[in-house]
Amino acid sequence: MHLGVNIDHVATLRQARYAGVELPIAPEPSVLEAARAALQGGADSITLHVREDRRHMQDADAFCVRREIPLPLNLEMGATPAMLELALRLHPDYVCLVPERRQEVTTEGGLDVAGHADALRELVAELQAHGSRVSMFIDPTPEQVQASAAVGAPMIELHTGCFANTTGAEHEQEVQRLIRAAECAHALGLEVHAGHGIRLSNLASLNRVPHLQELNIGHTIIARAVFTGLQAAVREMKDAILSYSWS
Ligand code: PXP
């Protein structure tokens, strides 16, 4: 099982103080230093989301991490021509297409691949032709999984937000949805990842979902890092993940 560490919140903290401010010193905290700490803590890849409004990660962050960190880079981006242009210059190992605009979002929050199949097929083909493997960040429904396969994406990332935010019978329903979606994806030959709201306390429950190959985790690691430092927080999560056997 791979751990992708999402370091967006490091940029969020930096921008909260320094957005638009010209400084004679490097603004803190450093995204590059965060990526280095994640590497040392055992991250298998670094994830960052360059948003269209650049409110957190800046283009320069992405290029700097790409250049300096010897780990696969996973760029999360909206499915737009401007972001495609950035991705083609950056050459990330992976691109995860995520919803940013209201019309691209289904009620639960994943990308509506089924509803935008033609445009997404072209985008996936172009990214893949330039060497970036593409995943679709989707709600765990058979419709979205099948649509992801149909547009030519080799990977999906199942949105675990509802899974993470429910308890009891509702949570069990979400686990079952994830299991069905993962089985459907596996049967179609897709590589299956998961992300959003994953934390130490829900790993045991997520472990019931088959065919997962990568977990993308951000918030809880950065939150924990406030107290332990980032390298230790990544190590703690990696050790916890590896304490399970994943089918
Ligand atoms: N995967 C994707 C596609 C995301 O956009 C995010 C950030 O929301 C994550 C994973 C990580 O989620 P979290 O910060 O809740 O761990």
C-alpha cells in the first residue's frame, strides 16, 4: 500500500500570512521543506493541488517540488485548458483530476466523469500521451467508475469524504459503497486509490475495502505535525497503514 502525502495545507498556512506580500526573506512555512520531511517520513509520493485561483499552492511550489524531491509527484487539478497547459509544462508523474467548479461536482463531491465524458476523454488522452498517469477523483458509484474506464483513465481515486464523516449504519453503507466501487473498478482493470478524510481512526474500517493500492492523506497528517513535526506524523501514518494487510 502506498501513502501519498498531500502537503496543500502547508501552502494554506503560508498564504494565510503572506499572500501578495513581497518579502526580503523566504515566506514560511516552506512547501519544499514539507515535501522533504514527507520523503524522510516514508511518503511514497507527494500530492499538491494547484487551484485555478492559486489560493494555496503556487505554480512555483509545484515546479520546485518537482525539481528537488526524488518522489513521484501527483498533481491534483481541475479539468480545464489552463490547468492542462500547466501540467504539460510540469510533467508530474500522476495527475488526479478533481472538481473545482460547481457544475463539475456531483452532490457528494467527486468529479462528474459520466456527465463530462467527451471533454474528459480528450484531456486524459493528452495527459497520458505526455507521460502523466491520470486518475479520476470520483464518488464511489458504479456509474462514475465505469465512466472513468470509458474515458481511458487507468486509475481512480475513490472519494472517502462520506465514509469519513459518518458513523453507525450510515458508515456501514458507505463502506459497502466503497467495496462495490472498488470491486467494479478492479474488474475493469483500473488501479484503485482512495482519499479525503482518511485518518488513523478510520483505517481499520477502510481496510475492509479491497484492491486499494494508494491512500492520499493530507489534513490529519498536517494537523498531527503541529505537535510531532511532519516527518514523525508521516511515519506514524505510514506505520499504521503498513500494520494492516491490504487485499
Ligand atoms: N485526495 C484528493 C483528490 C483531495 O482533493 C484531497 C484534499 O481534499 C485529499 C485526497 C486529502 O484529503 P484530506 O486532506 O482530507 O486527507
